[in-house]
Amino acid sequence: MIEDFLREEPDIYTPMFQYERRGQEQVRKLAIQRYFTSWINRHWEIIEDIFTQEHLAPADQEQIQKSFADVFRQLLQKIWVSRNMVHNIDFMAELIAEKIRAMDEILLLEGKMNRQLNKLKHDYEKDKAIYDRFMNRLGEGNQ
């Protein structure tokens, strides 16, 4: 996470500005939570990479994986998951992946809604200008 901050990763900094308008606080929090959830989930990928690179014996891999799962479970308990849901680590990995997918969909929907709102504002201003021109021509014709 520190490296991501130092490298100024867009996943961290973009939501701070993209969702800074009043009324977007919840979307900004969701985007930040999405980054944090992805960051947590990447730790499993890192462990798998270590197993591949180090060519560890299966018993060593199992011990490291068990220790990591215990630490991971404790972290999740402290963050957002109730204790009775953290016993099956495969379930937790799927839960995290599903949470990331849901957050992605919400963020995409929010972006689409902003584009539609901007289009409506543009159409309103355009229609207003056309109406004003028409009324001005109509007024000039009556003089």
C-alpha cells in the first residue's frame, strides 16, 4: 500500500478528485474501500507467486499458507467481517472477489449517471438558447 501511495497509483488518488463534489461522499468512500479490498486480496496472489518462485516443499507451502490464512482471517475480523463468517478461507476469498465486482459495478453506474446528467444539462442549455433566440426573433418581428 505504501508503494502504491509513493507511485501515486491512480486507484488511490483518482477517487479523491473524481468524487469530490458534494453529495458524492459515499461514492468516494466506496471507491477507496474498493482499492483497500483489492489490496487485501492481492496478498493471496503474492503468496502464490512466492510459492511458484521459491519452489517450496508442499509441507512448507501448507504451513505458510495456514499461517497466512490465520493472519488474514484476523485482519478481516478487525475490518468488517463477523467472527462466525471467517472460518472458511475459500468462502472469504469469494466474498472479497464478489464485493470488488459489486463495487466496480456501482462505480461504473455512478460514472454513467454523471455522463447522463451532463448531457441533460447540455440539452437544457441548448434548448434554452434556441427558445431565447426564437423569442428574440419573434419580438423583433412585432416591432
